[in-house]
Amino acid sequence: MLWAFGFLILALLIKDTVPIGDVYVLRSLSQGMCLAMGVWWLFTRGSVATLQRYWLILAYCGILSGTAFVSADPWRVLLQVLSLTAVTLFFVGFCEQAQEKPTMQTIAARIATYALLPICVGSLLLYKIAPTLSYDQSVESLAWDNTHRFKGLFGKPGGIAAASGILLGLCVFTQVHWIVRAAGAGSAVLCMYLTLSRSFWIGSFVALAATLFLYVRRKGLLLTAGIGGLLATLLLVVFLNVNTSTLNQSKAMRSDSLENLSGRTTVWALALTRFWDRPLLGYGYTEGHHAFLYSQHGRKQDSSGENVGLLRNETFSLHNGYIQALLDSGGLGALVYVALISMAAWRMVWHDTAKVHASALYSLIFLSIANIGETLVYTPATFHATYYWYAAILALGLRPSLAPDLAPPVSKKVPAEPVKPSRYPILSYPTT
């Protein structure tokens, strides 16, 4: 399944970064392949006992399917649920096989590292060659922060911020060549800084601190990696001529927007009022924007009524994955959603007895925190969301008894003295 994992990762990254026409083609091909391989694994090697370890993700998919019955576009909802089911079922099969072959997960982390590195480096080169093309010029960008933000090769700033954050964790906690480690960490830090995304800064810092505390044993290696990443970042800053003036730093912090989080709190409050119109199952998975199109009684809202602006656009994000879950799947779906995220992190901390999944734990923590300021952990339509579901399913499937030990235990018992052979050995005879 490694080649399928690599194809899925590359297909989603190409879809998000290269304008090659219909974005649904690569997504359909990669996730259709995942569905086929997931079903094949289920019928050939799956069992009820195996699926019981993933009952939470299965329950979540079932609840999302139920939201189709209350949605204005049930077929779209079912297609989105099928997409999530395909990806999760494939990852269940992949992680179950990786329990028998631990090297699969190491190779998977390296695949993600080598796929993300050229994208982050390419985004910085675009910033150097054509700065205007590297910034988001959309109306939505101005609506939030009244400024154009760095997006690199991605369509939105959140895409490059999430990708660079994941790359940072992979470079720190994955065994790769030191040149790849330094270049990846340096480019990731610089890309994240250019996005001016404070939620990603906080998420990466907390994730790094927590993962280092729980996993790192060789402090010397950590110090070397930190110095290497710092030097690489400084070299990139000089090479790219990044503006680090006091004015730019003030713009990055945006202290004047801390009170309302760049207008997010106003939108969140409005979304929460619409949640109470449909508190059980919401408006349908990925159909939360219908909350701003229709009133409580199903009548279309007058454009002269509440000032919801861009929220009526189906492509507009609430910039909070948890509130998005409330609108899309109601209180029931959001409760299971939060429980799934919490359970994945808890199992990774307590069940990774061999301490070999540091990069996965980092991604779980980083994306869960950044999900407060951006809608990241939701549909598997993007690389970062898909990679989160991979890390979550990996955590849900961990069993301490099957976790590989880094070194065999050393017995401290004193060896017993050899027994001298008897002159007359004991003979055994068959009994009647």
C-alpha cells in the first residue's frame, strides 16, 4: 500500500498547488483508488475485532451520512461522506499492515517530507521572483485582515501555513538526511512567518514543545537540529531579502485585531446563533453555508437583512473547524468530532510505548490547535486534512502490545550455575 499512499499525497498536493484544470479529477482518482484498496483490505484481511478499534471514526461517518436527510443538497453531502469514508478505510488498512511492518510508517513519513520540501522551497522562490503572485489577492483575504497574505504555491494562506507546519514536524522528528532536515525546517519556518498566521505559530510552538518533552531522548541531537534549522532560516531570510522591520513585525502581530481575532469572533457569534436553528444534525456535511441562506422556517433570507456578507458563499470558510462542525453536523456530529480528535491524541500519548510516532503526534497537536483559527481538520479535500486523518487513524489503532521495542530488554538476573550431569541419568519409560 505504500505506492498508493504516495500517490494520494502527491495527487492532493498537485491539486492544491498546480492549476491544471478541474481540481476534482486528481481527488477523484486518488480517493477512488483508496476506496477500492480499502474495500479489498476489508474483505480479505479485515475483521470485526479490527474494526472495533476504529468504532469512533465509523460512528462519525455514520452521523455525517445522516446529515444528508436534513440537507438542501443530499447528494453532495453523500459524496463528501463517501470521500471521507474512502480515505479513512484506506488508512485503517494501511495502519493495520504497518503494525506488522513498522518500516512502512517510516517510509510514509519520508514520502510526505520529500513531497512537501520542494513545495515550500518553490513557494519561497516564487516570493523571490514574483512577489505579487505569491500573495493572496482575493476579496476574502481583505475581508479578514485588510491585507494581502503570503500563499506561496497554494491557493490560500492557510494551505501553505498548514503544509509548512507539517513539514517542520517531519524534519525535526523523522530520520532524513541532515541537508533535507535543515532545508526543510528553515523553509518551513520562513513560509509560516510570511503567512502572518498567528494560530499556526501558536500551534507549531505548542506541538514542538509537547512532542519534544514526550519523545526526545538525545538532547544533543535536538540542539544540533535546532542550530541547523536556525542557520538555514537566517540564510533564507538574507537570500530572499525578507522584510523584518519593526513596521512589518507590528503588521504580523496585528495587535489591533487581537480583540476580535480579525473579525472572526463576530462571524463565530453569528454562526452560533444559526446553530440553534438546527442543533441536532445541522445543515449537512460541508453545507454549513446554507445556515446563512435560509431562515429558521426555510425561507430565503433577504439580502437587506442581516449583514452576513461573504458567508453566503459556499466556498467561504468560518475559519474555525469546530464551529464549522457545529453548523455542518449539529451538536451530535460535533461532539463525536471533538471526541475523535481528543481520543487520537490521548492514545498516541499513552499507547505509543516504543516512542516511534513523534511526527504523527506533532501533526495531531499542531493541526488541532490551528483548527481554531482556520478550518483545517475536516473534509479530506486537501493534503493537510488528509494527513491529519492518517495520523488520527494511526493513533486510534495503536496497541501497546504490538508497539515495536527500540531495543530488547536486558535481563538483570544472575545466571544459574550449570547442573552437573548425574552418573546415572534418569530414564523415562512408557506407561501402560
